[in-house]
Amino acid sequence: MSANTLLVDPLAALFRPALSGLPPLVLDDAEIEVQLCVPLAVIVAVRRFTNNSDRLIEAVLTLPPIAPDEVLYRLLVRIGGVDYQGVPQSARRARREHDVAIANGQRAILYELLGGRIPLVSIAGIEPATQVEVVTWSVKPVTRLAGNTARLDIALGAGSDASAARLGHADAIVTTAERHAASLRVSAEALQVTISGQPYPDQILQINEAIGVECGTPIVLDIMALKGRSLDRSEWQVDKSGGWEVTSERSFETFRHPTNPGGRISSDRDDWIYGRVSTATGIVKVTAPLHDDGNWWGVAPVAQGMRAFAATGFVEAATPQTGADVLRAANVLTRKTSLVFIGPEGELPDEIPQLRKLALAAMDVSETSVPSLPQLEPVPEVWMEPPQEPDLPVKESPIMPGAGASRRDWLTWMEIPFLVALLVTAWWLNLPVTQSLAVFAVAILLVAMRFRPARGTVARRRSPLLVLLALPPVASFLGGPLPWQMATGDMARIADWMIPFQLGMSVSALLLPIALVIALPGARHFVLVLGLLAVVLTFLLAATSIITLSPGA
């Protein structure tokens, strides 16, 4: 073992929230780039921070809740000048692989949605004195105002939010009064963009020129079309490689596809998808590319955002696709899909990283900081709706009532003491033991399946070792009075050895899960739940044997 290897408690990963009592990290600076493709806006956020400790750390950044209809679709983390791309996986599998990688000392990056609308970035494997850049991409519709104007709100800091308040300690949004440098750059064509609200004096922005902004104050961009242009339809580029098209509620459908044969533009390409999303200020329709030789980042940057937005309201594609396939191909982050990167084994020191929260600037929102929004004028429909749409993916609601509020789901763990209490109560009241044990065993197994190791992991390959958990209860039963009497018919003096034997099995049932937790570092929760089942069964069998053998029982 290397002299520099830090020895840690193998169970420390189970209690990592307790390690977060250290002061949070703060951002060095942040950059926001906005590309306006009205009625949508592509937003790229770059946040930088430094591991100023002397430990390998896992930095956890909880971002403010995303806006309604906002779509998150890309994550890039740059550590020491090396880029790591997050790729989509099912949320549960991504979480398991992330935890296994941390236990094995690998670099692990996870980008997920908590409760359906709160983004969380977890970056494990940041070495001391290393600067990290976290780059996120999202696309959202602008808010249409009266006339030919629109508005876009962007928050760099964090304020109070009811859904965020329900998060667990390790996942909660952390704020700081410290301010960091922040800048904003806007790119657009034939649009006038004004930054408004305090402390900005309604300043007209120069396109593609960065300005300094206040990271603790909401950024409000007012958008107006120039040169006789309209905000009702974005320019289409479907005839170009990686092209896209976006239309708003006030425009005519332009792209020709099977449900709209009368469209004005046609293409012989077979890689496009079509989506339609109903927003608070109207319907947004998107046509964008889907396939590009398996490299989702090879599509033009604007087309990436258009594809992600189309995937959430997917209606149809030129080639047969399922909703899940489209969301995965478009790299969209949802409650069911996370973006994850797992580094190779041996890349980092074999130690569990120290959990450190990353703080955002506290949002300072006054009554006069954000101007009020004028009401949108009602506009009649001007196109023919498709006769019927296939029921493929359904856009998820921005707020999912009852959704899990934390990646460490405390509700799962609350079920276990409740089940144990029910079993003990049944035993105490002399209810039928066999039926009570059967119900308890089935319920615990259902809980355990939530933590089953993913396929291909080290823990999954070693899972046959879990058969050892069955040894104490089986031995306790076979070494009990009933089987002994049936086998030998001699009950004389068996209490002298049988009571110590039953006590020994109870101790073994307690120690075996601890040993297996060390042997299966990526399945700790799974082992502990199954271990609890073995402990309870062994205890009840041993207690029954001891009471039967005790004088006067």
C-alpha cells in the first residue's frame, strides 16, 4: 500500500452527510452566454471553483429550481484542463454507478434532477488545489409580452423556494453573502436586447460583447425584433447539416412532414424529429436533427438545444423511435434520466472523497428589482392542427407532487423500523408467527430490491456472497429444540450447549453484514437491508429456542 494512501472507515460512504459540516466552497467566477433563437433561448452557464483544501473532495452544487418548460441537456466538467462529458443513463442506474465509483476511488460526475425541477451536480475526485469548471446547457422559451416583445429571466444566485426547502441536508441549496465575478454575453440576429431592473439602468446590450453583471440579482433581458422582423417564427435551417426550425404559436407550420403534407419546406433527410410543447405563453413547435453517427455533441450548438427541446414534446420522427430513445439521443436530463461520467479504475487515490457543498450567491430580490410583465394579448390559432398524434413521450410536469426530494430517500429507510415494529408487535401478541414472518420477509425483500447493484458492477459479480447471510437463521433453526428432538428424541442436557449456540448465531447474524459490506462496497445499502432480515429471523428463532429451553418458561 502506498505511503500516501489515506485509510478510511469502509462504512464512511453511508454517513457522508455527516462529513459536510465544513464551510462550503464558493465560486471563483461565473459566465453566462445566451443565444437567442426566438421563441427559444439557449443558455450556457460556466461556473468555476477551486478545491482549496488538502483532501480529495466531492463537490456538490445544488442549483436553483429550473423554470417551467426549461430543458437541461448537456453537462461538461473541466478538471485541471481535462474535459469530462456527462452521458445519459437511467436515473437509478446512474446513482448506483456513481456511488460504486466513489467507493472504488474513481472519478465520478453526476447531473440529476431532484423532485423533478432542482438540478444537482456532484463531482467526486477533485484533487487539492485543482480548479474546476462546470458547464451546463439548457434551452427555454422566452416569455412573450404584448406586441413584438419578449422577456428572458436568468438567476445566477439562489433565493427561497418551497420545493428546495424540502431537500435533505446533503442536497440542500447553500447560499453565501460572498459575491463573485460574473459576466453575461448575448448573441442574436435582428434583435435588440436590453438588460433591465436594478441595478441595471435599462442598458442596451452590444451583441456578442460581454458585460459584468451582479451575481446576486436576477438578470432580466427584454427582447425586441428589429428591421421589420417578427418574434413569431425563428429562421429555419432544415436544409443545412445539423439544421433546425422553431415556430411559435402565432406562425404557420412551415416544415413538411407526414401530419402536415401542406408544409412549405421539404427535405429528403431522415434524421429529424418533430416536437410541440405548450408553454405559458403559447405553443412552441420544433423540428431538429436526431441522429449524427452517435456523437450527440457533433451537432451544431444551436441544433443541440433545439433537439433537446423537441425531444421533451416529441410527436414523431422520420424513422421509428420510442420516447425514451429520443430523450436519450437528445441527452435530455429528466427525473428518469441523469447525466453521468465514471472515470477508469486507478485514476485517483483509493480513498473516499470528503463531501463539500458549493455555495451560490444569495439572491437579493427587492420589489423594484424586476419590472412587472404586461399581459399577453390573445391571438387566434392560424394553422391546421394534425388530425391525431401518436401517444409517445409525454412532457413531464415541471413540478411532480410527491416526487422524491432527495437522492438519499429517507422514506425508504422509514419503512424498515415500521416493519420491524409490526413484526415485534405480532410476536409479542402471540399472533401466528409463520404468517407474520412471511409478510415481513416479503416486505423487506421489496425494499432491498431498490438498492440492487447494477449489472456489470463489481458488487453484482460478488453478489453470490450474500448467500452467507442465510447461514445464521438456517443454523439457528436446525440447532433448535424441535429439529433436535425430531432427529434424536433425546432432550436431556441439550440446554447446556444449545443456548450458547443460539447466542452465537445471533452474534454471527450481526457480524456477517458488516463483513459483507466491506467485501461489496458498491452494494452497502443492499447488504444492510438483507442483513437486517437475517438478523431479525435469527433473533426470533434464537429467542424462541432459549425461552423453550429455560426452566419455568
